[in-house]
Amino acid sequence: MKLLPVFMLIALSLWQPGCSEPPPNPCVESLRQRDSILLARADSLLRLRDTLPGETYLSNLEQMRAEEQRLFLDVQECDFGKDLASYNYWYRGRLKFPGKLRQELYRLKPEMEER
């Protein structure tokens, strides 16, 4: 009978930290999900490079790059709060360095230097 209060204290102390965590930011989750879908589509398109006609491939690349730029604008609108990992993913990674789509477009059209 004396073990029950001790057990309850241990259970409450383990349960409390989980309750104090802030809920995940839906903006951050949505951006990450959109980015992973876009990257998967980009990988698929890059694998089809040799099988698609050049004009079709280029137009698909440009369309996906425009979608990526819209995503980047949404990233700049998002408040990351204290989510340092997500902030670093976007601002020290995806936004800072050219991605696969931008590199491929630059390879095909070197005169198209976008910043």
C-alpha cells in the first residue's frame, strides 16, 4: 500500500514533461511536407531526363522551379518560433544553396542566372 503513492509520483513526473511541450507548428509541418513532395517529384523528373523530349523536360523543370520559389516565399512568411532545427533546414540549407531544380536549369540554360 505504501508503494502506490510513490508509483503515482513517478508516473506524474514522467507524464508532466510531455504535457508541457508546445504543440507542433502547423506552418512548419506543412512546409516540410510540401518540400518533401516537391523533392520526390524533382528526383523522378531528373531520372526521366533522357526519356522525355527536351522541350517537355525543360517546361516541367521550369514549372517545378516556379513551385519551389512559391514554397520559398511561404517559408519566409512562416514563424518558426523556437524550432531551431526547421529554421536551420530552411535558412541555412534550402534557401541558401541552389537545389537540384535550380542546378539542372542552370546546366541547361547557363544564361538564366537567377538569384
